[in-house]
Amino acid sequence: MPKYHVERSIDIASTAEEVFEFLSDFGSWTTWSPWLIAEPDAQVTVSADSKSVGSQYAWEGKMTGQGEIQHMTLNKPDFIEEEIRFLKPFKSVAKVCFHVKSKSNGCQLTWTMDGSLPWFMFWMVPMMKTFIGMDYQRGLNMIQDQLEKGAIDSKSVFHGKVPLGPLRMAGIAASAPLDDLGSVMSEAFKKAKAEFSHQGLSTAATMISVYTKFHMSRGVFDFICGYEIPEDAQVGPSLTTRIIPAGSALRVEHIGSYKHLGNAWSVANLQLRCQKLKLRTCAGLEVYRTVPPETPEAELQTDIYLPLK
């Protein structure tokens, strides 16, 4: 049986006791679930006693599938062990654990999953590890905000199919794993702005990131960060250009911190799969309608587009 292990961690400015109490209560899970973001109306059932050994959290949805998770061990304040049972789209069982380690300024929360797949699904192991890891990181980010701020200052709104393009942009091409994506993209935009200035191109235009490829097994993204340019603009070789032809795309509007942009991408990609649609020319775009520091973080507006065939 092909086995997999997924592990992600985050530092939280809360005590280990506070984190344990929050996570051991299944009643809190709907506030931070990385899966319910895409399907908030999925059916969720929680045991009447939501925070003791044997308590269960069950879900069923069109996009999120069906399954249940049960508390197996609750060792306050540093360890929670659970069994998760996936029922749809296929059956499997895995062990999920939360490890809480006290630190001088709060604690470190580590979320793990260990499981296996039927032998004929061995090819799915790298994909499972990558996507579960991305979901875990989104969930940890929301847990952090819920505990530190009392709320998650972002939301994702699905707008469905919309017209897109033609669009021409130029910028700096780069690659980065998910953990380094924000810092690498920030540096790419700085380089793009400097190069635009050097070439006499306007940076008053819309800021755009085009994702050109996702290396699933390694969790690495290839992308171009830059600005929209006119069709007749002359661009030097130090900048990479990309043209998105006119067509349709799935649009998800994200309002709030870039920290939670992964939620909007999850909504877009789950809708893509659920509707059995196919991408057209690239892995997707981020169009930044507002940018810091001119706009407060909670009011940032970013559009996610998945160009369709």
C-alpha cells in the first residue's frame, strides 16, 4: 500500500492551552476549515459533545466529498490524535495529529496526516501530499488569525464564467515553492518596476501575476510578475511578455490579505474540477485591483482568473 505523510507548522501568539482548547472543539472547525471555503453550504454534522474522545465531525458536499473525523486521543495541552475516514470520492482512512509546542512568545502548531492509498492509486501519492499540504497551510493561516485576531479578515467570492482578454503583460519570470512564493514574487515585482522604469514603460498600469506552470510533485510554481502593457508597446529582452487571448475564464474575487489568497485559488480550482472545465493558456492569473500601502490589508482586492478552453 503506497503510504504518505504530510506535515505543516505555524507559530501562533497564543498559549498552548488556548490552541488546544480551540482545536479540540469540533464546534470551532467550521470557522477555519480550508475545505469549507470552497463549499460553505456543505452539510456539516458535529457531535453534541464536540470536544471529547469519541466526538465526531462529519461533512458531505458536492465538491468536498464525504467523510468524518473522530477524536481518538486528547492530551491537554500538547497533543490531539484523530482518525479521518474519507467516504467519497473514494474510501480511505488516515491518522491526523496536532502537536502544540510552547514557546516564549506563544506556541508552534504542527498539523500532520499519515495514510495510505490502494496499490492501484500509487500515482496519486505525490499529488495527495502536495494538495493536502497546501490545504493544511491555508488552514493553519486561518487558525492563526482566528486565535490572534478573533476573525479571518478575508473572503473569496465566486463570480463564475466571465469574459477575459485580450490581455498583454510583461514582467520578470521566476519560480518558487509555496513557502517562498510571497517573498519571491515581491522581489520579482521590484525588479519589474525597475526594469519598466529603465525601458520607459509605465507602471501606472494594472499589476498582474501570470502562473505559467505548476510542478505538482515538487510544489513549485513558475510565474511572471509585472504590469499590463499596450498591444503596441516595445519591450526589451530583459522582460518576459505574455498574451492572454480573448475568451472566457472562471473569476474568483478575493478581498483581504494576500496571506489567504490560497483560499481563492482553492475555490477556483474546485469549481474548475466540479464543472469539468479545462484550462486554456496558462495555470491562472492574479490581477491586483488595489495594492498596499495605498490600501489597507483587509480591503485589498485581487481577482483570480482561470482562462478556459
